[in-house]
Amino acid sequence: MHSTIDPSCPDTGTLWRLSEDLRHRPNPRLSETLFSQANGYIGLRGTLEGLEESTPERCEGVYLNGVYSREPIPYGETAYGFATHNHKLLQVPSCKLIALQLHAGDYHSLEDSRELDMATGIVSRQQRLSHPQAGRLEITTERLVSLAHPELVCIKMRISATEGEHALSLLAGMDCIYGSSSDAADPRAGSLSIAATLALEDYCQDSDSISLYHRVVDSDFVVASACVDRLTTQATLEHEYCRQGERPANIHHLQLAEGQSLELVRFGFYHHDTSMAALKARQQEDISACLALSYEQHKQAHMACFSEFWQTAQLQIEGDSQTEQGLLFSLFHLFQSTGRNGTSAIAAKGLSGPGYDGHYFWDTEIYIIPCLTLLQPELAKQLLMYRFHTLNAARQRARELAIERGALYAWRTIGGEECSAYFPAGTAQYHINSAVAYAIKTYYQASDDWDFIQAHGAEMVLETARVWLALGHFDAGRDGQFCIDGVTGPDEYTALVNNNFYTNFMARKHLQFALSLVVEFIERAPQVWEQLRSRLALTPAELAEWRLAADKMFLPFDSRLQIHAQDDSFLAKKPWDLAGHPKEKLPLLLHYHPLVIYRHQVLKQADTVLAMYLADDEFSIEQKARDLAYYEPLTTHDSTLSSCIHSIEYAETGDLPKAYDYFQASARMDLDNLHGNSEYGVHTACMAGAWNSLVFGFLGLRMRDSGLHFHPQLPQHWRGIHIKLRYRQRLLSVSLQAGQISFELQSGEPLSFSCLHRGRLHNLSLSSAAPCRLELAH
């Protein structure tokens, strides 16, 4: 592990709060990421209110989840089936354009600080200014992105003359021309621009409101951005209209006497649609409804949403407040970044920055949905509904790749269309299909939501399962075993190989799950099954072929090393000497041509080790330990998806010190900027992975057909772990301390489950009237 803490990170001295002195910010772009706010639809980077240009040191951003521009992908040489268009997360006009001009000239800053309260999602700023002749001013600002009203942003600014008299002007407008600067040499950075994607179609302005209507270039989307201001003051206001290019604004001139104040409450509104008429009608309806409530009422409704979330999500790490804060920060961003409407998902960078152009990846299904399923199952379901929403696009992509039946999900996308221009590390990662199936199974195991399976889940599982038979073949040279050639696994430092272990293993699990659903349908809902089977044109012969492929799936194994081979050729390559490799030449992807990397035994992230985790009890602990021991020294962990999986597997195989070390590499990834690229946005999958490490690693939780199973192990650095979980309409409280683990059922029906300790399996029962505790003898 090559991570180091970035000394420029904001102060995190208080558990629930991030704070910083705005007069001394060594890394503003990092702060803008960490102070980001969102509600699943609107995302605001944590820039300051005011009029500033994007620079290499600053990156403005207001984003709408699921709304994107569609741009042609340029190729020097193209070929059939290459991705043709890229989707980019849409930047929309910023409602943060509230700039104060003080006529007396330069004021000295006595204080300029801000704070993010993760308990409420509110960012507050405190300023104290002094002028030798004019006197002193205090300025306080609060900002929230409403969880109660997805279209709403609220900002309250109060300017108070605490001493003397102050002539000032307040410019309150919308910024339509900001862009985002990025590092062109880093493919992870992303670059967004309003000017390149939005065309103004309509505009209106009066003394307290501005409305803008844009059409997204080369897209069906139309977007409405508006602000309505409410000003309160004892002073006399003079109003002036201003339109500086693409920055329409109202300027308010006034003179504050000592003891007087000016309060501005801004309501910002964002909507999108495909019909301008429908867009305007819905916008006006929402604006009218929101303006009927005061700022304080909106604030209370928003805070109530966060309070409800934390009632389940709050956790405690006794003896390690820094780690606890890292996990709370992770859950905060996961909650606010996740799409809630079934037509949007969660981007690799959430709604906090331009990284990866705002694309959705497999991260959602393998890392994020298992976390949300046990904390916010309705959010997990909405993420799966996004995949159902894009199922037809996946069917179309399969046809483009000569797959006659079934569906192949895009490796990276927003709207469902494949956006990966580099197919060896994009489209070739067919395991995206098994990731979707795995997430559906995980959600179903935890929720018992049979209605979802009938209406949506089964169709996705069955259609994506079909792809494996089109990609693979029964190899006579391997005694008829089913082989899958020309694929790329999770390790993107090895591409286009035959029989990637992870891909083959997950394909087998996918096919087995699909077949189990068929059996369940026939038993529980035969008429529904017949309708689905008929609509998908599934035949008994095709299902029989699935079963044969699953039974005969080739899983490469090296008998000499007694480990699973990552693929047919990996173990024959020259190992990369990572122990002697200079740290300044990491990540490898920024310093070496892919061909140099591909010809070595070297991994970007967990691959076979990830399969061992997802396999649960299908392989012995001894086998998992051998695989882990071989692949870990060859892994760079250049991906933030890697450390959490290694933590889980070291915990499962009994090496708690290493499990703890790898956990620490994930728990504060963005707060401490451990990979040095959090300026582009947070790492949402790593955030979920850190929580997964705690729950699936140290608590040893597994969801099996028999129910919940725990294998608790407490790191010696901690005194205890306290956490809550949702499982099948129940709310569980779990507390692990040295010498004991206790369970409490806070709501729901009684539950039976198992707990393993020192090789002995304990079968336990739990009800609301009878908590249970298990002594963990040393």
C-alpha cells in the first residue's frame, strides 16, 4: 500500500463535522469535493458563494444526476462495434452566484471559516470583517440541498453591521458559463463544460427571480434552472438589473447602519424533462409549493430526512474516533449521492466532481448495493430499477456484439449506452452482467422482495444470463468444460485473456441463480413464470444448456502452486517487482503503456481475491489463504476498490493485523486524500467498501440461503463495534466487544441466525423481548 495522508486536508477534529479556515486553504479543490452536498438528484460541489472562475485550483460544479450530454467519441481508427458516443454528467447554471461588494475598499478578514455538519447535511460559513473607517461586519451563510424536495437548493445569507456604517452591493444571480478544469493526462479526471452542452432557449427575470431554460446539445433533454430571492432589511434597497454575458443577476445597493442587517434567502430550483411545456408546468408547480414554506420549514424537513437515515446508519467504533468519522463521512456521501427515481444511479464520484465524466460502473452492484441493502433497502432497489430502466439498451448492445439473445450492460454509461472508448478495459469486462445478477440476489436475500423479482429482477437475471452461452463454448480439449475466451476481469492491468477466473466463477453463480429463480417461479407463481418465459422465448433446451455450462464451468487452477490461476496465461508471465518499484511511478496506468503492464504478473486491484470473497463458503479457508498470499504481493492497489476487499479476505482467513491495515487504507480514503486524486470527486465504491469491510470483514456477516451468519473478530486496536442492520423488514442492533457479541431486535419479527466462533457454530434466536449475547472465549 502506497497511500499517504495529504496534509492539506480540512480539519476533522469533531466527529460529525468537517471545518476549515478559508483564509488558509492549501488545496481548495480537495475541500470543494469534501464539502459537496447532494440529494440524489442535485449535486453541488463545495465551492463558495460568489463570483469566481474555474482554475486549476478551483472547480465549480452543479450537477443533475441522470441528466447528461451525448458527444461523439473521436477515434483515429475505429472498428465495428466500438462505442460511438460518450455521456457526460450535465453541469447546469449555478445558483451559488451571490457576491458581496463592499464600497469602502479592502476589509481585513478577522475570521472566515466554514463547517459541514454530516448529521444534517448543512454547510455553514462564518465571516468577520473589519475596516479602519467603516467598522465591522459579520456575515453568516447556510446552504442545503433539500432531501425533502429533490428540485430545491436553499441558501440563507445574513450580513450584519456590528460596528459602524457600511455601503455595499449584493449581486444575486445565476452563473451559466463556468466550466471545470481537469488534468488531461489523467483518464480518471473528466472535464465538463456548460458552454459546450447547453443552448439557451428561454429566459425571464424580475427583481427577485431568474429563470433559464436550456436545451441539451445533441440530446432530448431540456433543463430549467431558477432562483427566487427573499430579502429582508431595515435599510433602503436600490435595485439594478445586470446581465454580464451568461451571468444574469440582480444587484441590490444599500447602506447598513450599525445594528442593521440584510438577510437574503435564496431558493434555487432545478428540473429536467424532454418536453419544454411539461418542464415549465412542473417547474411552476414545484416553485409555488416550495415558496409556500419558509426557509426554516424547509430546513427542518431536510434535517428530518437526515435524522431518519442516521437512526439506522449511525455506528460507533469504540477506541477509534478517526475511523468512525471516516465511515460516517462515507455513509453521508453514499446517502446523498444515490439516485432515488429509478432512472438514475450513483456515479463513481457521486455528485461531488467531474471525475470519470459522471459515469456509472459495476462498482454500484458489487460494492454499493450490498451496503445500501442492509442500511437503506429502498435506495438499493432504486439502483436496481435503474438497471431495469436501461435493459433495452443492454439488449441493443448485445446485438451490436453479435449476441443474438439476451442483454449486455454497458461497462460505463449514464443513459445505458456503452461509453467506454477503450474496449480492452471496458466492453471486454463482461462480468458487469454477473455483477447486476449478484446485486439482485443480494437485495433479494436481504429484503425477501418477491414482488420485485417477479416484476423486474428475474427478467434482468435471465436476459443477462443468456450472454454467457453466446460468449463461451464447451472445449473438447478440456474434457468438454465450459470456457469463456477474450475477456477482461476486474484487474484492468491484465486484458483480453481466456478464462479469467473471476469472470468464469461469477458466470457460474449467475447461471445457478437464474436457474434457481426458474424453480422458485414454477413453485410460487407458475402463471407469472409462463408469461415471462413466453415473452422472453426461453425454452427447456436453453435452460438445460445453462445448467450444463454451470456444471462444467472451467475454473483455472494451478496444481503445482495449489492456487486458482487468474486466467490461462497469467502465471506464465514475468512478475512485476513491486517491492522494488519506486512509489513515484504509481499508479502504473499514468507511467506505463498498457502493453508494458499487460505482459507482466501485476494487478491493479483484487481479481481472484474478489472472487474468493464473493464465493463465501464455496472454497475452503485454506484455499482462500493460498490465493490471497500469492496475489497480494503482485497487487498495486492503484484502484480504490482493492484495499477493502483485501481487508475482508484477510479477516476471513484469520489475519486480523493485515485486515486492519487494509481497512485503514479505505476508511478515510477521501478525508485524507490517500490516493491524491479526491480533487476530482469522492470514491463512492470505496466508501461503501469501507463499510463492507467492517460488516463483512470484522463482523463476518454473510447472507446465506439458511439466513444470516456471523463470524465476529475484533481488531485489537478497538474496544468495540456497534452497528445497525436492516434485514427482511427487521432492524437489528449488533455490538461486538472484547469477549462478547450481542444482538438486539429493535423492530420486526423474531429471527434465527448463526454465529461462528473458534470453529464452533452457535445457532441463536432473537426477538424484541429477548436480546441475545454470545460469550467469545479467548
